[in-house]
Amino acid sequence: MIRARKTWTTAVAVLTVAGVTPPGAYAAPVPHEMRTATTAPDTVGKLPPGWRIAAENGRNHLEWQAPEPLPVSGARVEFRANGALVGVPHRRDDGRTFRLPLEEVRTAGLENLQAEAAGRRLDDTPDKSTSRATDPPAPKLPPQLPAGTVDPGEPGSYATTTGEYSLPSIKLPGLSTPIEMRGVVVAPANAPGKRPIALFLHGRHATCYVPGTDDTDENWPCAKGSKPIPNHRGYLRDQKLLASQGYVTVSISANSISSQDELDDDGAQARSSLIRNHLGSWADWTANPDTAPAAVKGTETDLSKVLLVGHSRGGEGVNRAVMDSLYPPPVAQDGYRSKARWNIRGTVLIAPTILGHNPVPDVPSLTILAGCDGDVSDLQGQVYTDGTRGVSQGKALHSSVYMVGANHNYFNTEWTPGQAQAPANDDFLDWVPPGVHDPLCSPGAAGRLTADQQHQAGATYIATAARLFVAGDDRVRQLVDGTGRRAPSADPARVLTHAVGGNRNAAFLPDAPQGGAEVTGARLCDAAATGRTACIGETGGPGFSPHFASWGTNHEAGRRAVALDWKKPGTTAQVTPGKPFTATGAQSLALRIAVPPNTSGTRFDVHVKDTHGKRAELGTVRIDGLPGTDRARSSVWAQEVRVPLTPATQTGLDLDKIAHLQLTPLSSSGKAWLMDAWSWKPGTPAASAGPLTRVDIGRLTVKEGDTGSRTYQVPVHTTGKNAGTVRLYVIDPDTYKATSKLVKVGPGTTGIDVKVQIEGNMRHGPDRSHDVLVKAVQGVVVGSHIGGVTAEDDDPMPTVTIEPVAADVLKGTSLKWRITLSEPADTEIQALTQIVPVPGGRPELSTADVDQEWVSELVDEIPNPAIPLSGAPYGTLVHEIPAGEASADLLIPTIRLQGSEPVKYIRLQLTDEAGQLLGAPFEGTVRETV
């Protein structure tokens, strides 16, 4: 017997016939502990430690168990193999166990199986008993930038008041438990006129705690003896800063959503509905002030000036709320049915998630990326900036703010040890063994911010966004758009910024949908891919890049950058866009270029050529790599550099027809990645929402039927008055590979038309899903990005019987029974057999009487002295009958010991998944002689 947590061959034989269902499906309760037997006598591969195949309620599950409970976090746990997504497991109540039903597996092979969250591997924790003899050197920090002309982090002149309201809970589609409507309000006192409003939303975190203990959970409502964690009160400092500057602020609670957001979209739609329900209430109170709760009375709000601030999964909820306010979602999935009576001027996204890669292009945003983020460690929020390029008008400014030394949690005081009411943690330290010091991100390291420093820096940039997006003060733009100025209130944080949109016009976008770009002296690489086309290899190379954060497919078409890799200076890389670009009226050419972490002095000469062949040297740029370590690796992040266009004008170059961009490295060797290039001039243009088409992919669930075939269409909901373009991905349910194509959607187009043929049969099998994913390319916003058709199996599971083949044997041979199904199935079937005590005082086979490799599957360590097999910790054997077969053999290999021993017995009992007995027990007998 070989247990499945060590066995590959059985697992692969099972998994290759599994279907695909959407991420986030729920699994059933944890069963009693069991080990799995297999009929394969010579397996060559092994599951890694901590992994196994578990049986539960008639379904097999791929299971990983962490050594210790993992904290509730924003980043979702994913199973991956060979760089491909296997599936999204369900987190069990113990916080350690993660399970994925085998029919939901999304890949045909399981080599290099890993558990990951936001690109960080979870199942490969270094040996905690060891540490480095000496600490590695501290990375060099970026220099402190010159101060800007204004500092939005300075408190304003208003005193503030604080109160809290609680409204009746609401029901939202897809969630069984009602959602609380609670908000803490901080407002300016005696501020004249109607005031702009800022709404804060926290992310996914533990929801309840037991006072006086370290116990937390994610239940809602909280059980008796536990108290709610006030996650929404973690931004009071930020609220007071904004309120002192004249903003009415409210931070809302979303604990109920956090407790039940294992959904296709990680709860983004639910969080959007919650935000809009609160804004709807504020609109009601504005219209009828007498109906406002006490915490709101006395405030006058201007709902035409709204700023939304979201942290972690709250950031994704904020983004969806903007989308839903401008482009309403399908009624069936929406939890707010009224028209938006507000205007969202901008968003602040703090260490956010973005599962759908679906940012709203025409509303300005500022995304804070935390350099020591131990939760959303791939810094996927970069997509809120990059993902807007070319989608719409391009006038809304989208800024990324890279904050060296900041972790994920300390932006919220209720997630901060020493400040929170409930137990809290430093998320970066969750992945650092005791005794190991990270020279950048461990507390006390030169680059690591204290909790108060980080929170103050975060508050400063929230206030900067409010001043730019809501108040329209262009003087603060230089703090967030790559100009290279700092806000002194954020000191000592080292902060770097870049941006797209605003007063930029595209010069070169490597992922432009029309394609046609040519690159010489470098290569056009794939941002999200495996193999040689990838911008950064699977091993991470010099680090990981937030620009290349993974999505729902293993390879994305059309998402690219330019990778430069040179061995000597003077190796010119030339980029030729699909069509010439214009820089007329611009002041500079702005480029976003990333270099490997901890490098210094990477320099390029920048030239442009027009369609007439005239060439101009614009200047030289220098980029130093961001600080990084082997645990803070998401540091291949592009920095904005600018060169003046004056030399081009002086040489007579035609700025209306620039055909080529050339980068010539001056360093002896190196690597770099060009993300894009823009013509740039100062100023912040007005940004209005374009008339975009909205696309939502639905899911149709049908019964497979007994005979014949039926054709179904993937449901797609499309609204809007103009045509746009999406990239459609269709996942093959057999190979799990995605095929993609550009599709026109909206009026006058055929739209997304995916038909699925379902074959009926009369054999039990797995549910089978045909998945479709979609991403906006041009003129479109995408709400629900994943859907498809799922065919539910409607045939009963075969019954299992067992018959003896060799139940009375000599020592040194194997006991054998045949497990038989009433009929073959289209999926593997597990038969559970429990070893039970032998009655009547008869001698029982012990751990010393059977093959020691076999017995190692029943125990963590071979016991000495031996114990009866019925006393082994893992006494339930799980035998798998492969798909299409009707039987398997249960073998118990005995060994011959020296000396004479009495006849010994073993007693077994078939059970179901709940441990209920099936039929009568059966016995085997082992004799010394016939």
C-alpha cells in the first residue's frame, strides 16, 4: 500500500479525467483522518509532504495541509503545478487544511505541485531550525526625493467629530448570511457648505476573536463568547486627516462578506453592492436630513464629489463599485437596484487584489504597492494602472505608488499588533522562520517602516489623491505621477511613483490590440506565460514583477513588454510601433523601465527617428534597481524616466511622424524591461466616463442527461451603445489549455458566441465544466470575467462490494480481497475500509507483521514496540478504482518473522464517508503453516 499523499501515479490517473469548475467552489466538512491505498504496485512519483488525496461525501479531494494555521488574508490560496493553475481550494475551519475537489482540477499534470498565494509559495517553508550564520547585507535604499511644493499630509484647520451608525442588515445575491450596514463617521466640525465625502472599505480579515486569547475565526455572526473584530475602525487616523481638511468620511464594515466570499469574483460584486447601499443611504440623508442617524446629522455632503478608498480585497470592491455606478451590472447579480445618485471622482487602492484584471479606465486611481507585502505579495494591484492602457480615452490619471518597507496590514490599525483590539500580526513575518532576519523587511531593518510611519505615509497619499482627484489641485500631481517629488509628511518612507493617462499620449504600447510592433536588438516578451517567451522565467530570475502578475489563464495573448538583455555596451534596441506616433505639443518622452533589484547605474541613451529617417538624441536616463531580497522579490517594478523633446525639435525631426524608439545601453551588461513609452506634458486634464460597453460572463448549469447530445450557449450579458473589443479565452475541458481570440462586442456585432455540446450518458462521473474568460481590450469594461457551462452528473454512484481472494494465507504472502463496483464509472471511485479490533481475544496482526513500507502509511513513525494494526492512527484504507474499471484489489503484504507465532487475524469493515458501516465486517487469517 502506498498512501496518496506520497503517490503521484494514482493521483494523475484520477486527475486527468477531472472536469473544470469555476474557482471558489465550496467543499464539504473535514472527514475523519484517513490514508489512501493504491493498487499501483510500482509508483514512481510522490506527492510532496503535506499533500494527499482525501475522500469525502463521495468526492475525492486534493488536499494540502499547512504546518500551522494561515492567517485570513486578501490573497486567495491557489494550487499550481508546472506553473499552471490547478484550482482554488476551500479553506477549512482549522485554518490549515485546503481542499480542492478532483473534478475541479484545471490541469492534466501535477508535476511540481505547489500551494501559492499571490505568487508566494506556501508549502515550501524553510527549515525553522536553521538560520544564516551572518545576515545578508542590507539592500541600498532609493535616495530621498526633493520635496514637492505642497504637502497634503499636513492636517487642515477643522476640528473633527466622530460617531457611528448601524442600519438594518441587507441581503445580497449569492450570499446566505445578511450583510451588516455599519459605518464609523469622522467629519469636520463647523465646515461651511456641502462637503465632499470619502468612503473607506477594509479587506478580507478575521471577523471574530475571543477576548483574552489568540483565537480568531472568519465566522459571521460571531459565536457566543467571541466578539466582532472592528475592521472598519482601522482607518480612523486617515479619516481624521481628511476630515481636518474638510472631507466627510465614513469607513464601513464588511465582516459578513469576508466570512462568505469564496466566490468566482472573491466577493467583488458583493462589496460593490455594500458600498452602493451605503452611498444610497447617504443620498437619502442628503435629500431628507431629518432621517439621518445621529452620527450623520449636522453634516452636509456633496455627493458629486466622492472618493472611494479600499484596502486589500476592499480595493477590488471599490473598483467594482465605480464600474457598477457608471455601467450597471446584470440585475440578478446586483444587490443595489437603484440609480447611482453620486459621482465618484477617484479611488485609492491600498495593497489591493484584482482577480478579474478589470480596472475602470475613465476614473482616476492611485494604487499603493507595499514593498514588504506578505499577503498580496505579487503586488497585483499594479494592474489597476497597467490594465487601463488603450482601453478608453486615456485621460484619467492612474498612478502607482511603490512604498519601500511597507507591509500589507499596517495601513489598518485593527490589523496592527499593539494597536488592534483583536490579535494581529505582521504579515511579512508569516513567511520568515524564527531566527532569520530579512535585511529589508524584518522589523528593525533599515528600510522597514514602523507601524506608525507606514500608517502616516499611507494617510499622506490618501490625502494626496483626495486633493488631486476631488479638489482638482494640480500642484500635488508631481507627488504621484513619476515626476520625482515627495510629500515630507510621509517621511521617512522612500516612495517612488509612475503613472499612465493624464496628459500622456501613447507612443509605444507593447500590448496594443492592433499589434504590428517590431523589436530588434531585444525581444517582445509575454508578461504572463511559461517557457522561453516569458518576460521573466518561471524560477523568478532576478525577481518578480508586479507588471507580470498572473491571471486566470497560464498564457495571455497580447500582454507584453520589451525585454532587453545585453552583454556589451552599445547594443541598441529599436522599437517600431505598429504605426508612427505623434509628440507634437508634448514636453518630454516618458518611459517606464524596470531593472533587476539591487542593481545600480543602468544607463541608456534615448533616440527617436521619424518616418523620413531623421534621428535625434533626446538624452541619457539612469535607473537604479529597487531594493529586494529573497523574500521581498516583487521589486522588478518600472520607474518613470523622462527625456526632453527639445533636441528633436532642434534637429528638425517630424514630431507628428515618429517611427522608431531606440534605447542604447551604456552599461557593460545588464537586463531591463520597457513597459511602455508616452509623450508627456504637465497638467491634469478633465476625465469623463466614456460610453463603454459592459460585458459579464454568466454560468449555465445543466443536467447531462442519459442519451444524445445537447448544445448550450454560454450566457453573456452585454450592455452599451458602442461596439468594443475583448479578448476571449475558451478553456478546453480535456486538455485545460486556453485558446484566445479578439472579439467585437456591442451593437452591430455578433458578440461573444460560445456554444458547448454536452453528451448524455448513464454512467456516474464528475461534473464537467466548459469555462470561458474575458478581458477588456478597447471600449469595454468587464464585470464578471469568468463563466461557462457546467454539466452536472445525474447518474447514481455505483455500489461497492468486496469478496475474498486470499483471506487465509501463510506468513510472508499477501492477504487479498477484490473490491467490485456494480458498474464502471467515468471517474475514480474510492472504497473505504477501516481496520477494526479483532473480537474474542484472538491474536491480531500487528505493525511488525506486515511490510514496513505498507505500515508506514498508517503511522507517522513505525512504533516500537509494535501495536495492533487496529490501533494505528490512520486506520482507514482508501482504495481507488480507476475510471472505466470495475474492480481493484485490497492487498495486505505480510512478512515472515523468525520464531514460531500463533495464528493471527485482521478484521476490516467497509464504511461510507461519514464512517457508517456498510455490510458485515470481514476477516483475514495469517498462519505459520498450513
